[in-house]
Amino acid sequence: MASPFLKRYLLALNRYKWPALASFLAVVGISGIVALQPPPPVQYRAEGVLVQNFPLVAFSTTGTEVQARGQGIISEEALLSDVLLQQVSQQLERRSINIRPAAIRSNTQVRLEGQENNQNQIQQVAVAFTWPDDEEAQATLGLLFEGMVELSRVTNRSRLQAILEALNERLPEIEQDLRTAEQALERYDRVEGPAIQAALDGSLLGAISSSEQQRRQNQITLAGIEAQMRSLQTQLGMTPEQAFTSSALSADPIIAQLRAQILEAETQIELLSSQLRPAHPTLQDFRDYLQAYNQLLQQRAQEVIGGNGLNPLPSSSQVRQDSALDPARAGLANQLVGFQTQRDALIQQTEVLAASEVQMRQQYSSLPNKQLERDRLAQQVALQRALYDQIQAKRIDAQAAEAETVSSLRVAIAPTTSVLAEDAQNPLMIWLAGGLLGLITAGGVVFLLDLLDGTLHTYDDLQALLRDQELPLLGLIPAMQTRSPRGLPLLLQPDSPYGDAYERLRSNLRLMGSQTGDGAIPKTILVTSTRDQEGKTTTAFNLAIASARAGRRTLVIEGDLRSHSQARRLGVNLAPQAQAEPLRYYGGKVGDPIQMVPRVENLYLAPSPGPQQNAVAILESSEMERFLEGARGRFDMVIIDAPPLVRSNDAILLEGLTDGLVLVTRPGLTEKAVLEAALEQLLETEDLRLLGAVINGAYMPAAAMPHSTPTTADEDDLLPPSALPPTQPPVGSRVDF
């Protein structure tokens, strides 16, 4: 049994035999043209060798690097550059030789080889130029060698000039960076240098130690002064401020004179108050004197101790009391004031020393960071200076390398010309190769056309697609063929070998009722297909014949009102007025739409009054609905032959009046995309019941087909199964509706 792939390929080969033959003949014809071509003219090959070149004396590093780089980039692209080929073509034109740059490139072969010479790895370049003229080949290769050597020298010099320009362009920036780094280091040394130097030579630590010692000495002295001040305060009963005030007031002669005058006025008032009345003018004069003396005393005291009004003005009694120090107490008060002044001076000095010590300690603690910062700045200066010195040295070295720059290539073997021996072509081998290539091309064309064809050509492909869509396969009908091109393959003979296939289809339809939830056996069945010529009419008629022979009253309704009726093939004639008045026809007012088939018992046919212009209106009419309801009540099985889905939606309209729909497919005619779209529409419609599918015209193996011998008659002129090839379509005409 042939594999599905081989079967499909053989079918594709039968369909596309002419394109395959044309491809084969085209390839064989081209190979014949190639085989019959005259031998090519004699070719001459000019060959020579270039090797890497080294300067005789090399003093500069840059020159050596440039020379090494020039040797490292030797390649076919560099040696056959557009500039070089253009120059060689122009030189040849001056010698009256016309060879374009593209021709030079296409006929020049460059082979790079390596060989060891002493300790240097030398690259050898073998160059060959092929041309029909030996002199032109020699001249072209010679100019190529000259141009390659000169191009290498110019390239090396250009590279050296580029190095010099890059160094000169970069030098000012590097010099500016060096100056900036030096200025930053100089500014830092100017600001932080003394502190760093003092810390490094130990003077900062000495200053910190001296400050600590001086503060301790001041604290000792301050303790002694405070002890003496406490003793003097105890003796005088005054604070240092009071002692300063009393000493100042006691030492002022004006205050002393005013005190004497006040004392004298008080004495006179005391003496006269016992002799004179209080309102006596003399007493009043002394009281005025006393008041004036007190005011003068307060003013003088303010002048002496007031501090320009900063201290509060003491009363006259307080001034008299504070200014009444004797010389001994005044001396003690002066000592207390002196100790106070000395104490304040020591305290201020100690505070200054403490603040200075804190500052020096901070400087000492920040010394490592300062030293690191200075080292960083110094390192930056050193790096910039080293880079500057390196650039300067590189410039000098590059300038010296100008005298050493030479070409990286030199001619080792001058060009020589020889005749190029051509391999003779064998026409027979070319023909054989062309034939083999033609077979491969023809097979590829058939395979490609089959891939581009969306038609399902084998029943295996149809079965796989239906299985993927989870659609039941109700029947597999073998291919049938009539001897007459206009014949319709109807099973009118009871012993037809194809009857078993339709009997299995009828049985499967009855089983559909037991597989559903309601258990109802489909009674009114609509048969349709995706397109014409897939065999829906043949399937509907033969299914009705199988049902009638099973003893069931069966009615076939031709529901395709857009096509002519096929009733005459069953010996049934249409009423003359049916086509003109289709509604009256289905209403039973113009003849009887249901007629008995003469040759098949229990089989009835309702011919189509088509073709009709307004088929949809007829199908949706009340007459058609009543007609189908009456047929359902009168017959055991009603089969409606509906139009294809791609032509109209008539089948969808009729399905609502039936128990389900059967979809007929046929290998070689059913298109995959059309079938998938139709199944998607039918399966997604909730009110529509799709019972299953039928594969019609399947070319099954001989072992799977019935072997009974048919009985031929005038109306049933079918070829027997043995006359049909099992794996490929029949040769005769196929008439299948």
C-alpha cells in the first residue's frame, strides 16, 4: 500500500504533468545550449610574486610600527582597491590597451601565502592575471605590481602623517593639562605648605605642648590670685567691683570736699533746729545747701564711676558711705582691684591659648588628609608630565621615521606569461547533468505547485481535517464513473456494487439519533456541499434509493431552485406551469409536486421548478413551510438536495425546517480554506445541527472496495469497480452533480 505522501505526490504529478514536463525540457534545453557552445579562446596567464619589504636601517620605533602595520593589512581588497585599478586602466589607455577596472578585478587572482625567512614572518603574495592577449596580460600585471608597491608606500607615508597630525593635535591639550596640574599643586603648597612643613619638622607639636604648659602655669597663677582676692574680700567685706568704686570715690578730692561741706551743713541744721523754727529762713538755706551738695556729690560720683552713664547713679548716702575709706582700707581695696584685673587678664589669656591649641590640634589631625591631597596633586603633575614627555618623544620619533618609510611590498618574481590550458568540455556529461537537474527541477515544481494548491486531493487529507474539527464521518463513497459523459451515476439496479456504501451511510444517519441526548432519529435531512461538482446530488439521490430499498417511504426534494432539475434522469417530469408559478406549485394548485419514481419502489421525488430569480422568497414562503411539514408527515425519510454553501445561503435557510445537515466533500475538488470556513460557520451556529460529513469519490485500495459484479442496463451504465484504478483518478469523463 502506497504511503499518503506518495499517493498525494502521484496525484500532484498527474495534475501538474505539463508544468513538470516544461521545466524538465527547459533545463535540458539550457544544458544542450551550454554543451553546444564553441570552445573558449586561448587564454594567457601572467604571474608574479610580491613579498614583504623591510627597511635596510631602522632607528625609530614609529617607523618600525608603521612598516609592521602596512605589512599586516595586506589583503586582496587592499591590493585590488578601486583607486589602484583606475590608475592601472588609465596607464593602459596611454599604451592603447583598453581594459576597464572591472575587467582587471574579475580576471586578477590574488593568493596570500606565508613562509619563514630567518626570524621574520614574511607574507608572500602571488598575483595572476588572465587575458586573451599575452602582451596585454604582461603589461597589465606589470602595472599592477608597480601600483601595488607604490600604493603601499603612499599608504605607509599617509599613516605616518596621520600619526604626526594626531600627536600635534593632542599636544596643546596635554600641555594645558600639565600647566593646570602644576598650578593646582602650587596653590595648595602656598596655602597648606607652612602647616604641612610645621607638622613635618615638629614645630606644630612643640607649639601645642607649649600652649598646654602655659595654660597650666596660668591656672596655677590664677588659683593664687583668687585665694588672695578671697582673703581681701573677707577683710573688706566688699566685692572687687565695690572695692573699685569705694577706692575711686575715696581718692577723689572733690568728693572729699563735698562730703566735708555736706557734713558741715548737716551739723548747722542739727544745731539750729533746736533754736529756730523749721520754717526759719536760715534753716531753709542750709537745707537748700545740703540738697545742692548731695546733687553735686551724685554728679561727681557719676563722673568718677558712672562710665559715661553705663553704671546706675548711686544715691548720695551710698556715695558718702563708699567714699569714706581710710588709707589702709583704700590700699587693700586697690590691691583687690589689681588682683581682679590680673585675674581677668589671665582668664582671657587662657581662653586664647585654649582656642589656639584647638586650632593647632585640628591642623595636626587634618595633616594626613592634607598630605594625601598634596601627594595626589603631585602624582597628577607627574602623570601629566610623563604623558607630555611621551608625546614629545613620540613626535620626535615620528619625525625621524619619515626618512625610513618605504613600501611594505617589493617584487620578488617579475611577471611572466604562459598559455593557460583550458579543460575541454564533455557535451555528453553536460547533457546527463542537465537531464538529472531537469528531473530534480520538475519534481520540485510539482511539489511546489502542490504546496500552493489549497485543494484536498486525497480522502486521507479530508479525513484528517474532519477529525481535527471533531466532525463525524458518516460515509466514505468510492469513486464512480459512467460510460456516458452525460450520465449520472445512480444506483437503479438492486445489485449495484456501490449500494453497500450508501447503505452504510443510511445506517450511520440512523445511529446519529442514538448518539444524541433526545434519541430522535433524523427524518428530514438536508444534503449540501461547499461547492459544485462535489457530488451532493448523486449522494442525495443514491441515499434516497438506499432508504427506499430498505422499505422506507422516501422523498427526495430538489431544494436547489437556482439550477435545472435532474428529475428526468429518474424518469420524472416537471409540471408545465411549475416554473412559472413556483408558489402555486408547492401549494399543490399546479400539478402534484410529489411524484413516484418508476424504477424504484417506495421512492418519490419533488422536482425543482428552477432556475428561479427570487429563490430566497420561495424558500421562506409559507407554501414551502407547509409543503415540508406535509412531506414530513407523509414519508418516513425526506432528503433535501440543497445548493452549495459558497453559491448561496439557501441551505442555511432550509436547515431550520429539517433535523440536520449532511456536508458532502470530494477529494480533488474540496478546498481546504473553503471547507474550514464553512465548518466554522456551521459549528458555531447554535440553532444549526450538523450531522456529519460524507467523502464522495474516494479512490480507495481495491481490497477496501466491493467486488460484486454489477448488472448493466440502459439507465444504470456504471463502470464496475475493477475497471477503475484504485490510486489515481479515472481517465474517462466524470459527470457528478
